[in-house]
Amino acid sequence: MSDCSNDTTTLDASKPATEEVKSNSEESVMAQESPKNSAAEIPVTSNGELDESHEHGFNRDLKRSLPAGLGLSETQITSHGFDSTKEGVIEAGAFQGDQRTQTKSGPVILADEIKNPAMEKLELVRKWSLNTYKCTRQIISEKLGRGSRTVDLELEAQIDILRDNKKKYENILRLAQTLSTQLFQMVHTQRQLGDAFADLSLKSLELHEEFGYNADTQKLLAKNGETLLGAINFFIASVNTLVNKTIEDTLMTVKQYESARIEYDAYRTDLEELNLGPRDANTLPKIEQSQQLFQAHKEKYDKMRSDVSIKLKFLEENKVKVLHNQLVLFHNAIAAYFAGNQKQLEQTLKQFHIKLKTPGVDAPSWLEEQ
């Protein structure tokens, strides 16, 4: 029994020495395997406890190695003895660094000025779709005779007259263009015929005078025809401007007025339907919004109606002035041509400041103009 006790005492006495050697060997292995970074080196004493003298230096190096302002917690590492069954404990405390670089976590609030373009486009598409649906429903209701429409009898009558006159003016323009084409062909033929008579008058001595008279007559007719052709082309250009520009511009305004009228009636119908329904907490906001939309489209409709009335008034004045001058020109030119009054025909062109282009003469170059 005494031998056993002595052995036990010997083992107990040698145990600290063995643990100290084991600890030293493990420290040397950890020192070799650890990276060459001061932040990763943790000095440990022989009994497995953290060296308190290097704790603050380690924490300072750790702070320097991490980005500032990330809101990290200051970390302290406590190591227990190797003979303890407890594992290492990491204690975290609030970071006490510079308050100027500390950022606070929380919900991100976007400013009102920052808007998503995709959401704006989606909202525009939604409004356009809703407006198109309402207008389409209003048009179908009017065609089926179920919906009511706002009518300005006086303005509608003026618009109908304008559209009817436009069709008639287009027919006059088409006929005048046909006359101009045919007259151009006739003038061209008369000029060629005059050249042929002049050539024969030089080669036929016995019919020299007869061929000469006909050559002069055809050339005179060709010259007068060119003068008349200039007057007709000027008439066509003026009427074309009136029909395809002035009247067309007014009709574009009329189309905008009709679109505004359809929108006005569509939102008016919606407001009437909401007013006929029950009034409670759910329907009152809808009625108020519908009232606002109705008022906005009513103002747009009134503005477009005023614009159409003003344009129709100015168009009528301009149309009378332009057509008066052009009809006088057309009449005087035709009468002078078929009467054979060359002086009167030329005087008519001078009255309306019409310059004829000499046949076979090209326009002067820019060098000649300068």
C-alpha cells in the first residue's frame, strides 16, 4: 500500500511538470502556424490564460484592421485552462469608438424627389388604359343609343359645313389640276405645230405665206396658253394651301375638340352613376375623386370649344379673302385667253404679281445670282 501511495504521489507531483511541457509545446506550434499578423497573435501564459498586458494592444490592432464606422462590437476573448472542460468564451460589448464615424442601423427612407422611372411609366400606362376604357365605353354607348352626349348645335353645324366645303374644294382642286395638265399638253402640241409650219414655210416657196400665217398663229396661241397656264397653276397653289393646310389645321383642332368632348361625357357619366349610388365611407372618396376628374375634363372641353370657335371665325374670313382674289384671277384669265386679248391676259397676271417662267430657260445658278 505504501508503494502505491508513493507512486500516486510521484504521478501527482510530475503532472504539473508534464502539463507545463505540453503547454509550452502547444504554444510553439501555435506560434509557427499563426499568420504574421499582429492582430492574430494572442499571447498565452504557461497555464493557458490570456496575457492581460497584451489585451489592449490586440484590441487596438483589431480596430485598426477593420473598416471604421461599421458599428462592430468590441470583442474580448477569455481563455481558460486546458484542464478545464469549459470552452473559450467570446464576450461582446458595445463599441465605444468615435461617434462621428458610427452609423446607426435602421430603415432607409427615400426622399420624395427620388422616384422610380419604371413606376412612373407604369402609372402613366394605367391612367391611359383607364381613360381609353372610359372613352371606348362612352363611344359604344352613344352608337347603341344608350348614352347621352353633349351637343353644341351652333358649333356642330359650322363644323359640318366646313367638312362639306372641304370636299367641294377638293373636287375643284382636282378638276383644276386636270385642266392644267390638259392645257399643258395642248400648249406643247401647239408649239410643236408652230415649229412644223415654220419649217415648211421655208421649204415650200409656193406656200410660204400660208405656212407662215399658221406658224405665227400657233406660236401666239402657245404663248397665250403658257400665260393662262401660269394663272391656273397660281390658282391651284392658292386653293391647295387653303384646303390642305388652313382648313386641315382647323379640322385637327376639331378632332381634339371631339376627343375632349368624349372624355368629358365619359367622366360626367361616371360621376352621375356614383351620385346615384349609396354614400358611405367607401364611396365618398371615389365621388370626390370623380368630381375632380370631371371638373378637369370640363375645363379642357370648354377650352377646346373656345379654340374651335375662334379658328372657325378666322378661317371663314381668310377663306373669303383668298377665294375672292383667286376666282377673279381665274375668270379674267380664262375670258382674256378665249377672247384672244393678249394684253388683257398679261395685265391680269401683272395685277396678281404672277411671274411666268420662260420655256426652255433654266433657273440661274447661284453664281449668276450673286
